[in-house]
Amino acid sequence: MQPLGFDLDEYRRRAERFCEELSREYYLHLAGHKPDLEIEAIYRGYADLFTRDAMGRLRELAAGTTDGEERRRLRYLLHFCFEGVVGAETRRESAELAGLEATLEVDPGDGPVPYRTIPIEQANEADAERRGVLEELREQVLAERLNPLHRASLERAHDLCRAFGWASYADAYAELRGLDLEALAHQTARFLDATEDLYPELVDPQLERRGLLSLGELRRCDLPRFFRATDLDSLFEAGGLIDSLRSTLARLGVGLDGQDNIHLDTEPRPTKSARAFCSTPRVPAEVYLVIAPHGGRDDYAALFHEAGHAEHYAHTDPRLAFEFRRLGDNSVTESFAFLLEHLVTEPTWLRERLAVEDPLPAVAQARASRLLLLRRYAAKLAYELELHGSPSRLEEMPARYSELLTAALRVPWPRDSWLADVDEGFYAACYLQAWALEARWRAALREAYGEDWFESAAAGEWLRGLWHEGQRLDAGELLADTVGGELDFAALAGAI
């Protein structure tokens, strides 16, 4: 029975409309179509969704139901409601941050550079000194203009968790995500130990190949240049970017041009986010795949990653409940994003789709990049557990952030990113679980359809069956329900 005065069906309908409006607004702003992120009016229009009363009613309903599927839906709604409460309480800071990031510029001495394009500028900059100057300017902007807003948002989120009865932000999200964050952190720590020797063996030769300093001397500002891998540009030509995706999906039985629900946004705009993203105002009816191409292998990886999200959402069964189409465990959609992204590292794919005669240099670079990212996110999780688990120690966190990232990556890590580098709601855990899940999908596809599974329409049909389920099940449940077994991030040490 519903609590008196609380219409759950109406709550669900309004929640879906809120998600649609908010997602479309973020798309328009981050894709560079409009300079301001106008979310305050959206939150005001749906203020009834994000109240202490709504949280209490949803908790009461979840505790009172014996129906497993309904309990799952209510947990997802509770997560949605809490994040909405946090978003509503910090919407002014979010809007101001977005506005500053879209309008601020830095000048390294040869003209203004938009703040959001600094990573792209560094990736394409051969001059190490100019990369360093851009980094210093970015850190200065963070420290002086952005971090005060980031900190205000963080402290408000911590306060809200305690107000709702959780001991900490970490405890709140462990419950809301249904995830044992400490157990995952133990797995990532084992992964770091297991790859300690492998890390320089894979990464240093690739740094040397690109004229960069070795680990221990490398700076963070050099990493965009490392990932950019300009020496591989001839293998990843800009003109073949979209066609490579189109032909890959076609071999899997997916006709990209016939998908009216997917909108590709690849046009350059001055205020467009340098970070590719997928926006989903209506699932599965309206999906945006957004990328700001800046050249080379990175563009292919970013496009295929976001295409994994887009195809997952575009194939989601429209008859599923709102919670299973829009909410749930994002480790699931991230696993499909990583699965398609991994194709640009596959030797057979490189030969077949891009006509690369010798794929080994590209494969070696991809392995090194992947290991660096995995170690970075393992360190991020350890840091975020400390950051969110002990709010009384905030003053120590810039130094702790630098210490943990430096130790994992052997790159002196600047302190000033200690807040900007934190994904809300322990999203780092979603990435970590997704990498582990993607490895299991890939192994299952290879066993069933061969090393070149991406050339198989039958493999595409199998994937579409998974995509059809949306995010009804979480990552561990979906794995157990399909190929069996348990997720273990530490196992990735043997599959780099």
C-alpha cells in the first residue's frame, strides 16, 4: 500500500519528464549549442520530486514491498531522488561552474585558449614547454575560480547524506548503488600490486616512441600528448572516422543510418565539451552521440565508446519501466561502451576496417593506454573513499589526492584537481565494474563467435538481446544471468 498522499505512478511519470528536460538541457549546453546551462528553472519545476518527504515515502515503500521487481524499481527511484535532492541543493554552483568552464579562457602567451579545450590543445601540442604552461594556467583557474564552487557542492552533498541518516557520502552510495565499495577497493588494490612491474614495461616504450619522458619524469600535462599518439595518425584518418563505425555496426546487423533515434553530433564548436558524451533525453526514442574530434586514435576510441552507450540505449525495450530504461546500474551501459571502444585495439578489426597492414604499434599503444587508465581509476577509487568517508579531513585531501595518483601512475600529480577530478556518486566504481564486465563479454563473444566476433551478425543479435534489457539488472546480476560467474576487477591483471 502506498503511503497516504503519495502517488507513486505520478511520481514516476514526472521523474521521467524531469530526466528528459534535464538531459536535453545538458546536451544543448555541453554540445556548444548554447552558452548557459539553464537548469535552475527545471529543478524548480520539479521541486516536489526532490524533498525529504519524497525520500521518506520511497524508503517506506521499498521497505514494505515483498515484490522483488518492485523493490528493485524503488531502489533505483530512491537513488534518483537522492541525486535529485543533491542536484537541487547544488544547482546554483553547477550552473555557475558550467558557465565559467564554457566562457573562461587562458593565454599561454600566444593568444587565448578556451578553458574546456586545454586538453585538446595539449594533445596536439608538440612543444613540451607550452603544454606545461597550459597546465599551470588550468591549475590556476581551478584553484582560484572553480574549486570554491566544487568544494561548496561537495560539502553540501556530505551534509545531505548525514541529514538523511547515513554516516557518510560513501555509506550512502554503497547503499544506493547496491555496491560493496570496500570490496571493490580491495580488488583494485590487488590489481595495482599485480601490475606494478608490467606498468613500466608497457608504458615506457610507448613514451619513448613519442619523444616523451619516461615514468617518474613524465608530467600530467604530457598525458594528453601520449594518448593522442600522433605517430599513429596515418592509421586513424579523420575522414574514415564515421564510416568505420557505420561499417562495423553494419557487420553486426545494425544499420546506423536507419536509426532515426540516434543523432550524431560531430561538428566543432568553440564551447563544445572536449569530453565525448552520450545524452539520452528519451530512451530509446531520442539519443545524442556527441564528440569533438581532435585527431587520431583518440577520436576513434571516443566515438566507439559513446556509440556503445548510444546503441545500448537505442535498443532498450520501450516497454520497460522508466526505472529500467533510464536508471539502474550504469556499470552495465559503460560495459557496452568499453566493448565497442576495445574494437579499435583489435588487430583483426584494424586490418579489416581500417586496412592497417601492421597493427602491432597501435595495439601496443592501446595496451599501454588501457593499463594507465585502469591504474588511474583504481587510485581514484581509493582516494574517493577517503574523501567521502572522512569529511572532517577535507584539508588533507589535496595532498592525499596527489600522493595516491602519483604512486599509482608514477607521474607527479598536481593537487589542484582534487575536486574537479571526482566523478559524482562514485561513478568511478561504475567504470571499474564496467571494465571487469566488458572483459567477460569479450571472452564470451570470442568463445561463441570467434576472434573476429565483430564481423558476425549472430554476435550482433546476441548483443541486441542484452541491450534490449536496458538496466533492469545490475552488472553482477546481468553477468550471472547470461554467462555466469562473478565480477572481479583484479582478474583484469591477466588480460591487459
